Amino acid sequence: MTAHHRRSADSATAGDSAARDEAAFLAAYDPHAFPAMAVTVDIVALTLRGGALHILLVERGGPPFQGAWALPGGFVRAGQESLDEAAARELAEETGLDAALLERVHLEQLGSYGDPGRDPRMPVVTVAYLAFAPDLPEARGGGDASAAAWVPVADLESGAEAERGAEPDAARPRPQEQGPGYGIDGGDSVPRPASLPLAFDHPRIVADALDRARAKIEYTPLATAFLAEEFTIVELRGVYESIWGSPLHAGNFHRKVLSVPGFVEPTGTTAARGGARGGPRARLYRAGAARLLHPALLRPAAPQSATSEPRDTGKSKKVSGNVSGVKV
Amino acid sequence: MTAHHRRSADSATAGDSAARDEAAFLAAYDPHAFPAMAVTVDIVALTLRGGALHILLVERGGPPFQGAWALPGGFVRAGQESLDEAAARELAEETGLDAALLERVHLEQLGSYGDPGRDPRMPVVTVAYLAFAPDLPEARGGGDASAAAWVPVADLESGAEAERGAEPDAARPRPQEQGPGYGIDGGDSVPRPASLPLAFDHPRIVADALDRARAKIEYTPLATAFLAEEFTIVELRGVYESIWGSPLHAGNFHRKVLSVPGFVEPTGTTAARGGARGGPRARLYRAGAARLLHPALLRPAAPQSATSEPRDTGKSKKVSGNVSGVKV
DNA sequence: CGAATAGTGTCTATCAGACAGTATGAA
DNA sequence: TTCATACTGTCTGATAGACACTATTCG
């Protein structure tokens, strides 16, 4: 990490190795001796609206990829903020949330992307972040002309109507109540590239983010980050079904959640109403203290194709072997 | 991500929004309109030597942190290589391996670190990588004066004798055959910062890498990356015991490994000799085709402290909430 | 031979999933 | 009253872990 390497930096002070005073070294130090490139953060912010998984996107106002959708993000303020801080700042700017609501958002680093040519203008490394948010008010955009909107994730992965327009949320048939909320990508777990025209390499970042999200709610209680402070087990099941894209057995899910220590804790109260067409009032729960689920809530096994190769979080490859399609 | 943001870039061509020709846009484009910072890759390369987990480190030849150990790494060649390629290149340079051996190394991205002040010279973002390697020949160093060596991970996490010297592998009591190889950090899963003086924020990177490694071998067959092409079940168990730091039940482990489809496949041959002090010749196996283990080989449950909070891979936090000690 | 080791059989507690059953409350 | 719904009971198959046992081979 950093610049501890014998190349440019240390060789610049090569004959100077006896200088024990690091302060003096740093005072005489020339930061421009290092190669530099642009560093940005990009946020894959997910939320549930009307039982369907949505992602926060912005519309590009200028080239390249003018008119296409892109992940919200921006430059890291070098030397002034950490990567985590930059991501939190960008998310706040883009959503227009106040501190109270942002408090409930889960934000974690997803990975970095730096292929040459991923931005046609110049070399850029982006550090992608993944955010889980409860249902938020409409995005306000960054304050200038660019539009920010919550877009159904299904529109990104369902190939079809993506081509025609890609207008903000309001301009398309909102899947507000489209029956059960599950069905992100039909359930097959092989990550497909997004088909709605996303700028840059954002399709891959989104695909990686969804993989991570699907895996993360297996062994952490982060599914609760999509819900209000108090929620019912049925609502929690809806989160899993929306993100995994497949229905779960109501009874078994209920018992399983209650059996995992620290996952949820009862509030003692019940929902104001029963189900839409009758039924008892569901009990309300809060998120528990556990940071990890033991035992985990494993996804229903994907229809495995002999040699399993379903979910995987994080890119990986064999070094210098053109294995698995990654050129080295 | 990238530089799709309304700040410097797009505003530089603000009145120009009718310019549909992206080629023309890019020709007239000034890359220096973007803020830039240094980007490096750092490698946490792990291997097993004599039943103990080792990490590849280099000794710093100049300030800052002169004389301290650091992770091998270097600058990303902006625009010329991907992050993965940069990591593979640095690993090859540092280990002096030829392509044939590098072929067997597993390399994956770990995460990025960019706190302000992590390098006293200037702002640097590093993209950390995690590598699993079979027992490799002695590191050769980068070709110049800096020393590169495989250091027992126990020396980093065991507080004690770390202070006194931190010489390369040969200069200290080699734990070549120190009984069973398990015992990285005594078994408690709370990640402690490394105590051998590592430069920069490398202690945290190493801690994150070990967490990732311990989790990764649970649900992937990557433990085989630490072994030769053909191996016995007992050797495979040694990998798990060394990385998890606790002994496993030999019989149950044996049956479990063979029951996971695609984990290992028999070669039909047996080892040349039986155990050191007698016993049948063990059968030899190759790595199978599976990329994920189904079901997974879960770690023995850590002695949980009521509200479990053991293993966790990947940094995470609540936005703008000073929760979990991460300052925002 | 004696002892250590590779590998297997068996028992038990736990867990996931299927199914059925009960009580509640909106229409 | 009807019927969808929240929640619980029970059974079955799979799995993890503990223990015992056999067979092999080095010293």
C-alpha cells in the first residue's frame, strides 16, 4: 500500500538513507514525484419501495454517456476525508437526507474498479460502496440540473423495456404494487450484466453489488436496514424475498428468524391492523444486537448445474492464467 | 462512478451541452481538470511453510517507517493496466516467481484504504489484494536493496517477541516444526491489530486479510491453493487448522470433505509413505471443479459472548453515526 | 510387535423444509 | 359468516459432532 516502494519515491532520496529524521525528510519531500490519477466513490444505494427493490441512479447531463443513467458518486477530496466519509457525503448530497435518516442507512465498501479505459476521458479508479436504506423520500438530485431517481432494479436486469427511454421513476409504469415483490431477475443466480443503458462499467458494479447484497443478508441482520425501526416478521420476509427474488415459506421463516439469537427482539406491541384481507395483528419487532446471524439464513439452494457455480462475492482469478475470463 | 459528476468535469464544457459527438468532446477534453491522487496496490500474500501460516513482507529501505516491515506493493500504472494486473505484476516482481508457479496462486481484491494521513507524504489510496500461494521458494526481493521475506503470521499477532528486531525469516527461531500448525492468534476471533511494527496502516489491512481468508475457506475450495497439485486429506485439514487456528476432528473432517461435491477428486494414487510414525499411505486428491462449497465447511462456533459478534468480513458502518467506532 | 495413523461406521442433537392446524380479524 | 392471515406443532431428511472401530505401516 501507500508509497513505500523503491521506485520513484525512495530513489529520489537514495543517497540520503542516513537521514533518520522523518520530519526533515517529509519537509524536503516532493509529492509530485508520484504518479497520480483520479479517484472517485460510487454508491449502489438500494431500498425497497412497494415491495420492489430500487436503486438510486442519476441521469448524466453531459458527455460521455450523456442521457444515460449512472451511479451517484463523485471525487474523493484527497487528504481531507476518508473513503467512507466521501461515500457518506456523496450519498447525503444525492438523496438530500438529513442526519437522522442517514443514521439508519447501512454503508459498506464493495470494491474498487480501475480498468484502463473504463472512463474514456482519463484513467479513473472508483471505490464502489453498497448502501441499504429504508424507504426514503424521493431523491432530490444534487442541487443542479442532474436528475436523481429511485429506479426498480428489475428494470436493469430484465432486458426488455430498458431500451425505450429510461426516464425517471415517475415517467414509467411504477411497479408500486405488482403483487409479491420478489423476482429481481427471475431467480437464476448467474449475474447478468445490466441491460438498461448504464454508463461506464456501472453494469458490472451493480451486478457485483446485488451479489453482495444477496449474500450479506444471509449471515447478517442487515435486512432490517431496509425497514422502519419497528417491523413485523412478514415485512422482514418481504425484504428477503425481494432481494433473493424467490418466495420463502412463511411459517418456517417465521420460526427461523425468532430462533436466531439477537436477530430481532419483540417490542411487545402489535401492528395497528391485521392483514389486508383479514387475519390477526402481527407482532412488532426491533433489530436485535447481533451483528452476525448464527446460524445463518441460507438461501434456498439454486438449481445447481452439476458443478455448482452460483453465488460468489468479490472478484477473483488465477494470476496470469487466463482462467475464468479475466485477462491478466 | 468514474467522473460522471457535475463538478469540475461536466461544468468545464457546460455551454457545450449540444455537442453530441463524444469523440469531439474527448478530443477537446482536458484531463487535468480532475483532482488526482496516488493509487497503489498492496498484496497480502499468504502461504504455508512447515505447517505455519506465513505472510510476504518487505523491509522498508527509506523513510517513512524506515526499517519497518511493510506489505509488498507499488503504484498502479495509470491507463496501462487494470488493478488486478497491477497486483499480479507486483506479486510476481516481489516473489520472483515464473509464470508456471504464479498460475497456481489465487489472487482476489480485498478492499481499498484511503484514510487521510495514512501515508505522511501525501494522500494515497491503496487497493489491497489477498493472495493464497502454495509453499514457494524463498522470496528474492524486488531486485534492489530491499529485503523480502516470508514471516510467520504468528509473529504479527502474538504481541510478545515482535518488538525485538523483526529480522527476516532466517534470523529468528523458525517454527518449522512447532507441533501442530494451528494457533494463529490463539483462537479468539476478535481481530487484533498486528503488534510487529508494520508500516502505515498495514496492521489493519493484514487483520482484514486474515478475517477474509478465514471466511473464504469456509465456502470456497481455496484452501487447496495452499497445497501442491496433489494432496492428502490430512494435508488439507492442516490448511484449515493453520488458518483457523484450532484443531479439527480428523474423522469428521475427512468425511465432510469427501461429501461436498466438487471439492476434491481422487487421483487413484496414494502418498509414497505413511505417517511419520506409521500408518497407512494416504490417498491423494486433486482440487475439484467446484468454485463454491455446498454445503459449506463452517468454522467451529467461537465461544460466543451472549450477543455474538465474532467473524465479520469487510468493513461496514452506519452513515454519519459514530457507531461501531468508525468515525464519519 | 507396538504404536501411530488413514479411513469408516454409528449414534445423537440440531436444523431446514414440508405440511397441518389454530386463532384472529377484515370484509 | 367467510376467508385470508399470523403463528405454532409435528414430522422427515440432511448435517455436524462425538465416539468407537478397523486396517495399514513405520520404527
